[in-house]
Amino acid sequence: MNAKKTVQGVYLVTDTPDPSETDLNALVSAAVEGGASVVQYRDKRSSARRKLETIRTLQPVCRQKGALFIVNDRADLALAGEADGVHLGQKDMPIAEARKILGRDRIIGGTASTMEEARRVEAAGADYLGFGHIYATPTKYKGYAPRGPELLAQVCRNLSIPVVAIGGIDEKGATEVLQSGAAGFAVSSAVCRAEDPRLAAEKLRVIFEDSFPE
């Protein structure tokens, strides 16, 4: 397991319209080959049994390529499937409870859309924060306006854990959020719905590397 490896770079969320009709294995393989450093498996439709089967299929694909593999929502499935960690929303299991399940070595990320929420996520012991949505996104309905790069920059300045920008990010937005101080950016449609997911991920990886030259 890539224990406590820093969450940064191109963070792929496999938020597809119908996971059962998508070759997630091929999609994830192409994305990590292109340069996605983190993959979050997100599936709101399938049964827990089906999700675990998928997790056990995708985990070795990510591990072979050195990418972190994160499970959305379910700490129990992350543990059972030997994922690197879990990502929790504001309405999911509390971070402290997930830590009891996963232990200290696995990664726990939390979601926030305000500065107050961001500080609570960090105080609860999260290893990284997903902040957004930054731009308008058709992938997931939100009941509030896009947060924008200005608020993102404030959050990045006030937190000590890595911040991953989430929501409506494309190639142009990737550059902007990195300039705001984000350690990485989450993408879904930009890769999952691309004609060539590997190439799409590669272009985003280049943007990240150009923003953090050695």
C-alpha cells in the first residue's frame, strides 16, 4: 500500500453516467498511463457487493502504475478492497469514525465548500481536502454557486493539509487552480468522457508538472 503518500496532481473521479455500462478497468488503466496520480472510485448506483468486486479489479491497476486508489464514501469497502484510502463528503461517516476502521496508515480525504467546513475537515484529522465546486459542473448538482479560485486560494493559505480543487475543471481551469495554491485538481468529465482518456490525462499531467517544475 502507498501509505500516506501525498495526494497531489491529476486526481481522477470515475463519476460515469452508468458504471455498469462503462469499462472502468480500461478507463482507469488509460488514465493512470496518461498520468493520473490518484483515482477515486465513485459509484452511487451499484450494490455494495458489486462495488467491492469493482474495487478489487481497479486496485491492482492503480497499484501497478503507482497511482493512489481511493474509494468514495465507504470506509468499509476501502478496507475490504485494500484501497489506499477513502474520500468522505459532509454527510458521510465522520472522519474520526473512518479512522477507527482504516487505521493511521490509510488516507482519508474530506470534502468542503466553505472555509469553516475546510477547517473542520482538517481538525478532524483528514489527510487532504477536496474543495469545491470551483467552476460550474454538469457532473454533480450543487445547491450553491461555484466557489471560484479566489476562495480556493484563501483555503489553501489557511490549511496545512493538501487541497485538491474539485468541480468543472478542464485544462484552462487546471492552470488557474494550481496558481491558487492547490496541490492538485480533481477531474471527471475531462477524462471520463474524452475520446482518448489517456491523452486527456497526459495533457493535464503536463499542466501540473509545468506548474511545479523540479
